[in-house]
Amino acid sequence: MLGPHSVVRAAIIAIAVACAACTVPGGRGPPASPPASGANRPVITVGSFNFPESVLLAHLYADALAGRGYPVRVLPDLGTRELVDPALMAGLIQLVPEYTGSALEFVSLGHIRATASVAATARSLARAMAKRGLVTGRPAAGQDGNAIVVTAATAARYQLHTISDLAPVARRLVFGGPPECPERAYCMPGLRLAYGLRFREFVPLDAGGPLTRQALAGGDISVALLFTSDPSIRARHLVVLADDRGL
């Protein structure tokens, strides 16, 4: 999201969200070296969540802004939305690459759900953010979502093709994902409500990162939450279970 006097387009996976009139002239991280035209502009601080894709997106948006002459810096790995959102509202950061569905669920306190329509979800998010004094950018064409993933061996053993197929065996399986998963509508609560899934155990790991992938490969967990953009899914021949009930 960008402030009202700046526009940037980037063909990447998030909606950018920014505080409408907040600037931070100093702080951690070296600022980019902007052209002379940006010398009198306030520094735009781009924040990210605490997982690799979010950090990458923050740097991509920062590079796009720097290319337009804006002085920028990146504060990566700030944490979950419970930490990033207050930083944005307080003006400690001015821009966060976001995810429309998860952001909408968070800012509406679960009262407004994302739909299969990217445009409709983006409009709902824009209205919700506007009430908080924030501005959303145009959603990018790329998409990334949660994926419920098992190894090929587990899929073959239990005849798993869809998330619904987990229902008869979930109580025998260990599920792994980000520590905030038990509170996230598109993670464990959603799996219970939409699919009736109750796993034998939940293991808190990381947000689609190396800890989750290693635990799945090593058999420490049977089912994992990864992201659809993760190249290791194809590289390791993992099986993404179809979200047949549209969670």
C-alpha cells in the first residue's frame, strides 16, 4: 500500500498497504541511494512478515520505489500481523506487501471472508483498510495461497487426493505449520470447520519454511502447511491435496 502521493506498479504477489501520511526519517537499515529528484522526499520504510517470501516481496517493492526516485529502506522479518499491523498504524513503517485474503480476515476480525474473486476481495480489503486510514494498491496478477501438503508415500498409503480424504485418518497424523496456525482462519480453525479435521498433534514450526519442509521429509510430521509458490513442492515430488471445499 502506498501513501496518497505515490504510485508504483510491480508484478508481484501482494497488495501493497501503507499509512496515509506517515514518514520515518531515520532508523535501522541503510537507505537506498535515490536520484537527485528524491533528495527532498521522506524515506519510505517497507516492512515484511517473518517468512522468506514476504522478505523478498518487501525488497522487490523497495527496489521498484527506488527506481522511481523514492528514498527507501527495508525492515525485514518484523514478525506476524499482530506485530506488523501496529507498526504500520503507528507510522514506524509505511508500506507492507500483503496478501488479500489473509489481510481481509485479519482486519475484519473474521467478519468478512475472502472469495474466489480477486477483484471482489480486493475491494472488500480496500474498504476495510480505508476505515483505518490505510490505502491499498492494485492487486498483482500473481497469486500465492496456503497448500495442505503430504509426501507421495503418505498420499499413497492413505489414498489421499483431497483435503476431505484426510478426515478418516487425521487423528493418526501430525500436522505442522506456522506457530500462529491454531488461531488463523485459513489454517487449523478452517480445517476443523470446513473439513472436520482434528489431528493427533500440531507441531509449531515456521511459515512455509525450511523447518516445515525438513520435518515433513524426515517424518516428524505427516501433513504440512506450505505455500503454493514453494518450488520444493515440485522438486521434492510432494502432493498438494485439493481444497475440495473451498477453504
